[in-house]
Amino acid sequence: MTLILARILLPGDFGLVGMVVPVISVFAILGNMGLTMAVLQRREVTSAQLSSLFYFNMGISVLLAGVLYLSAPLISNFYDTPQVDPIAQLFSLVILAAGAGALQTTLLQRNLRFGSILFAEILAEVGASVAAVVMALEGFGFMALAWRAVLQPSIYTTVVWICSGWLPGRAEWSEEVKSMFRFGGFSAGFNILNTAGRQLDNVLIGWRYGHAELGPYAVAYRLFFTPLRMVTAPLGQVVIPMLSRMQDDPERFARWYLSILRLITLAVFPPLFAMVLVTDDLVQLVLGPKWEAAVPIIQWLLPVGAMQASYTTIGWVMIAIGRADRQFKWATIAIPLYVAGFVLGLRWGAEGVAMSYAVTNSMLFIPGFIFGTYGTKIRLGQIFSALTPGVLTACAAVVLLLGAMPLFGQMEPLPKLAITGAATLAIMAIATLLVFGRTVVLDNIQRVATIWK
């Protein structure tokens, strides 16, 4: 649906909404305070404990929604863009909707009811997007995007409330609940730092260059990071509880984690790196000619997406072993480097910021694995071994496609993209069999099936 809206609306419309997204992202995390992750990590949790967390979440969410609504003029003044004011006021409803559904989602995750979560996500995405398309066609402009951002969590929360079947009751403020608050505090601290640092690129571009420059960057980011998160986020919700139950068997913990890392890298690296070579055709086909400015931005963000997919698994390890404090410490190291990169890259506009994002990710990639797995049975050599098949397959795909580029000539975007995709998948299939062998491939497929069960 984003693709349809991109053809109806202007890049600047996406830029206006993108100016407020960093604020709403941080506020949403503050409303959650990491408590859902604390629930997910626990072996046992009572209804009274859940009720305590729910009331706390909602109280904070109501407070933050009020603060955002009253702060809307300050945000619009910061960007010197009056159109931001109504967007920020409307986004206060997003905080309420997100806070109301957070704990119900966690309960569905604990009960492994991922089908219900997927149903809620699909219904929310389709319902909100259809409404936004209708509004865009009726001439609502950027407010169509703002209303989509509000309707999506509202529909999602309604569905997960119905699916979870849990209602808050009497609260219990025990030592166990206080322990969950402490764990959640570190998790929230990491998420706040991580989100604030990662969203600063939008803030800087919008502040320095305005919504017209921010629009292509915001859409590029959404198109290529949202699908990855739709894969890694649910997978993380499965993997974290699974690994948490293996804490008493460090060798088994390491084997499972390395298998997951190997599979993710092999699945993500080749297609995203290959896509760099045909970004022009992709943008022309999917977004249209008015989005040409997004091409170099996407070319820098695609490798970032590939690295982030593997990099995300570090957080799964730290949460699974109960070291949210270590995750927070890593954020205090990594986020300042991201911020410095954004500031340095800002001189060259949105493309410079995207370039700095790619460079910083490359710098932090291996150190992040070392820091996150310290104290476990996972060794650096094993991590390299797990990453190698995906990296080599990506290199093979890129080299082969570079050699085939002259053969494409003036081919239309659709057949060119189809051939590129088919060739990449063929290389991935061949590499998988050559590197792992048939027996190992079947074994890993069984492990994935076990995870999803």
C-alpha cells in the first residue's frame, strides 16, 4: 500500500510525516518501558503481575500522549514547518493505541499464538492503508499518511485484545514485579537510546533540508527496513524464549544460535546486495520517476539492511541470558558513533546520511558480536563460520550479475528484475547445497520448522 500512496502523494508529504516519526518512536518506547520484554523473558508470570504492568503502561502512555499533544507547536517550530503541528497532535493517539495493546501482544507471543499476531498485523496494515489511499484520492494529502499511522495500531490493538482473551484485574506490587521493572528499565534504556540514535537521521535531514529532502529518505527506509523487521521481529519473539530455556545448556544454546545466524545471513545477504545493482529499475517500476532521488539512498541502505538482519540477533542473545544491562551498555557505545556519522554525513544531504549509516554499521558489525556473546560458549571463530556462507554467496551473486549487466542492454525494468531475482535465488540454492550439503540443509530446515512450531 505504501507503493500506491507513493504514486498518489508527493515525496514531501512523506517527509512531513517523517519529521514526527522520531518523536513518536521514542515516546512509544517510553510508554512500554521494556516491560513486555521482561514478561517475554520470564519463565512464569501471574495474572496479577500482568495487571500491574498493564496499569503502569497505560498510566505512562496517557501521560506521554498528553505531553506530545501539548508539544506539537514546539516540534513544528523546531522544523519551521507549520504543517507538522496537526500531525504531532494526531500522533498522540498512536501512543495510547500502542500502550493499550503491548501486553496483549506479549501474551500471544508467550502462548506461541503467532498466527493471531500475524492476522492482527495484516488486518491493521490493510485496513489502515485502504483508508489512507481513499483519503489520499480525496485530496487529504499528507494527513492521509498521518491517519494511516493512527489507524494501524488502533486496529491492531483491537484485534489482539479479542484474540488474547485476557483482561486486567487486581494488581500485585510484589518483589517479583519490582524485579521485572528493573529488567524492563535496562531494556527500555537500550531501546530509547537505540531508537533515538537511529531516528536522529530523520530529524537532522528534516531540520537542515526540509520535508522535500526527507521524503525520499523516509520512503526508502520504510520500504527496505519494514519488511526485514516484519521477519526478524516475529522470529526474535520466538527465538528469545527458546534460547532463554537453554541457559542451563550453554553448548546447545551456542549451537542453536549459530544455526539461526547462519540461516538469516544466507537468506538476507545475497538478495539485498544483488538489489544494489538494479536499484534504478526497482525505483522506476515500484515508485515511479518522481522518486529518482531515492535511488542512491536505497543503494546505501540495502547493505545496512543486510547487516542489521544479522546484527539484530546480538540483542536476542543478551536478552535470552538475562543481560539487558549489557544491551544498554552496548547502546552507550554504538549510538554516539551513529550520531557522529549522521552529523558528518549531513553535509551531503540525505545520501550522505545514508552513506554514513552504512559505514558505521560496517565498523560496529563484528565488535557488536564480540560484545554481545561475551561470557557465552559462542566463539568469534564460530561467528565468522556462520557468517561466511551468506557473505560468499552475496559476493558470488554480485560478481555474476555485474558480468551479466552488458547483456541486459535496454531491457525493461520488470524482466530485468525478474531475471536478477531468479539468478540470485539459483545462486543461493547452489551455494547452500555446496557449502552445507544435502544432509545439513535438511537438518537446518527441520530446526526452522521446530522453531516455528
